[in-house]
Amino acid sequence: MTATAVKLEKSQAEKALNAQAALLNEVTKRLAQKNSDNGKVSISKMDKTQHVFYQLAWMTAQQRVAENFIVYAWDASKGTGELEQKMALTFVAETVSSIRSELAARPAEYELTYQELFSKLFSDEINAFVEAASKMENYEAIVDKIVDLGHFGAYGLSEDHENFRGIFKDFAENVVVPHAEHVHRHDDLIPQEIINGLRDMGCFGLCIPEQFGGIQPNDRPDNISMLVVTEELSRGSLGAAGSLITRPEIMSKALLKGGTEEQKNKWLPLLASGEKFAGIMVTEPNYGSDVAGVSVTAKEVEGGFVINGVKTWCTFAGYANLLLILCRTESDPSLKHRGLSILLAEKPSFEGHEFSYKQEGGGSIQGKAIGTIGYRGMHSYEVSFEDYFVPKENLLGGDAGRGKGFYFQMEGFAGGRIQTAARANGVMQAALEAALRYSQERKVFAKPIYDYTLTKFKIAKMAMITQATRQYTNYVATLLDDHKGQMEATLVKLYASKIAEWVTREAMQIHGGMGYAEEYPVSRYFVDARVFSIFEGAEEVMALRVVAKDLLDQALAS
């Protein structure tokens, strides 16, 4: 491909994306007008056509990932070249095909006419670009280039972040991977070797400023470092390493957002050093994404609060010795989410699938691990509290923090969601590497399955998706560093979580029968990937209540 041809195709890709962005913006404005009352978005109206708003969120995610991929591929500072540019052009063509196909299937539901749609997205120029960039020869060229270069595309990191990535890549390969299959197959606890190794490396202080004992600069966040570490650990094993820094990250961000100076000075250094290991307790048996319905109570008593009720899906709650508990401190039910506060409760650390602890004053906490198909090693527990006492000084934010727990929690969740995207990127990368390796080794009908065009198509597409998702995740991290990008963090979590299932599924399929056997780790990647769309915010709620609503809010405000 000549430089002139590449430049021309880049221009065509940008024109197609710009036309598509303009149409999506118009769709969003029309939907906002139709689904509002008195200038405000109406959730009840949105709920009548949820599939439209789910797809609006998904199409917006696809569009923004593709836009960012083009920018990355032509950014010389990222170390990109022909491979990345080929991937970006083909990825854009797939994105345009996908979005205009959805809109063409039900234009009236998107407040469009066929004439509008076809005049704006099916022009001769856009059609020619999509056809040229979608040719099978492009996919073959991409995967052959990957093999020639020995990598799947430039990570585009700074020298410091690239060195950081190398350190944790080595740790994942030398310490995490040897334990990964055993932990998964036996549903075992994360080995102490992994926990201690990460503790010694200061990993639990990634999101904590240096002034509180962490390794993050005091003057601004550094979410890229957190993403780099998360991705590499997840590439080694999601359950045995990839999620270990998520809980201290969520707790530390809640503390930084709402904690008193005394609380920050007390708890953040302990989290950073790994002396205190965090557990996050938000979800309840009847309330998951509907956080405002939380019913676990914290009744004020002399010197503090007593907690009663049941929390569920509390990851690593057995081993954790410091719990962040979102609970209802205000008895007035009309307050809904404004009646919630966060308490930090201590307990001993336990190993195994069950634990029980009774306080001197009679309060108790009990937990039992929930059996899962994947994401093993962390263990997710259902935990019950009976008059469990927490001193008043552990009310996050002190008296001023009463009723603000929901908002403090949301600060932590934004970080948790972008971290989930990084975890998905790590699992996709592991699946991609395994698929390419197996395709070159396995022969069918006397030749490696790598030599078949369908295999090359799949691997090329997997590589494009993984790289495009990684780059958008890193871009959103820069927004969060500037205290922006809350919606975008949810957007990339939505996209990465959903697309990771396809990538790991195809990696498993390339392995054929062996992909279904536990002998190969690709089966673990597949079942691990399934959790992404469920935890840290269910896919449907993220799409409807966060992304789509925010898009409509922005449209009404413009």
C-alpha cells in the first residue's frame, strides 16, 4: 500500500466516520426530544423502547472506539506504522457497516427516514471505502504482518509506562501463569506468592498519592499505570491476579473523594502497603444495579453503628480485613440513595470458602463463597451481618458524609469500570496470543489451520478489536486523570466487556475440540470473559441508565 493510498483511505475513513457521527448526533437529539418531559429526560419513556437506547449506547461506543483508533494509528509518537494503519482502516469499515446496518433495520424507531439514512451513510464514496477496506486480502495482510513483526501492534505508551508494563508482564508470566490453571480448576484461593509479590512491588498503592504512601503522583492521578498493571496481570489470570488491585482502587478513590483528612491519613497508607486488604460490599440479593434500593441498615448506637442485613457478590471478602459497606443510615425510605452512607468495617482475614467472626460485644459476620463458572481465585461471597459494630469514626466523611455514600461510591465505580475494560483487554490479549500460537501448530488436511483464510480473518479481527479497545481505554484514562470521563469510563466498560466474549469465543473455536478441554487455558479465558458484562455494573443498566441517559441529557443541554 503506497503512502498516497494510505493517506487517501485515511481521508475516506474520516469522512465516513464524520458522516456517521453527525447522523448519530441527530438521532440522539430527536430521541432526546421525544423522550423528555419539561426539558428533562424521562426514564419511563425511555423504558418503553429500551432496545433502541441499548443500541444507541452500543453504536456510540463503536463509533468512539473507531474514531480514537484512527487518531492512534496516525500518531507518530505512539510508534505506529503500516500494521496499525491497516487495522484502523479495516476496523472503521466494520464499524460503519455495523452501525448503518442497525439503523437501516429500523430507521423509524431512530426517528429517521430511509431517504436520510441512505443519502448520508450509503453514498458512493462511503460504499467504495467500506468495500475496499473490508476486502479479505486486508485481513490476511494484517495477520501476516503481525507474524512478520512478532507483535500485535504498538501499545503507544510512554517510555516509563512501557518499562512498567514490562515489569508486570514478567511477573505475570513467571509468577501468575504457573498458578493460573490450578487456581481455576480447583477453585483455590489466590496463592500467597502472588499477593506478597504484588505487595512488595507496591501494586496496591497504584491509585494512592505518594503523600499517603502510594506511588501515584500527588499533583494528578495516573490511571494509565493502573491500566497497564491490570491488563498484564489479567493476561496472566483474571481470577488469580487481574482483579487484585480493583478493590483497593475502588476504596481508595472513595476515601480520596469523601474521606476526612484523619480517615485518609489512617487508611490510605495501610491500603497502599497491603497491610489492609479491601473488600467492597454494595450489592444485595434483591438490589444490584439499583443501588438506591439498598436495604442493609446501619443503626446509630452509642459510639458508632450496628449493621444488619445481607450483602452478596462481595469479591475476596474472606481474605479482606477492611470492608467498604454501603448501607442505609437514614430510616426515611423517601430519601432513597440520599439515605445511604459508607462505613469502613474491620474484620480478621480468613482463607477458604467460608468464614465466621463474632465480636466481643456479640455482633457477628458470616460469609460463604458463591460457586461460579469462572473468575475463580478471588471468591465472591454472600455475607450476612448481625448487629455488627462499626465505630463512628469509620463513617466515611464523618457527620458530613452521612447520606452521601452513593456519591462516594460512584467515584470508586468509575475507576472500577475502566479497570474492568483493562481486565477485558488482558484476557483478550491472552486469547489472541493463544489462538495465533495454536493455529500455527495445529494441522488440518495436511496444513496448519493458520494457512486457511477463515482463520486469518478471525485472528486479524481479534487483533483489531483488542488493539482498538486498548487504545480507547487508555484515552479514557487521560480523561479521568483530568477529572472528566465518568460516562466514557462506563462506555468503554460496556464495549470491552461485550466484545471480549466474541474474541475469547473465537479463540476457543480456533482450538476446536481442545478449546473445550481444560487442558488448554483458552477455555478459562472464555468463562472468565463472561463475567465482565455482569460485574461492576450490568451491561443493560450501563447502556440504558448511564450511557444512553447521559447522551440524551447532553443533547437536551446543547
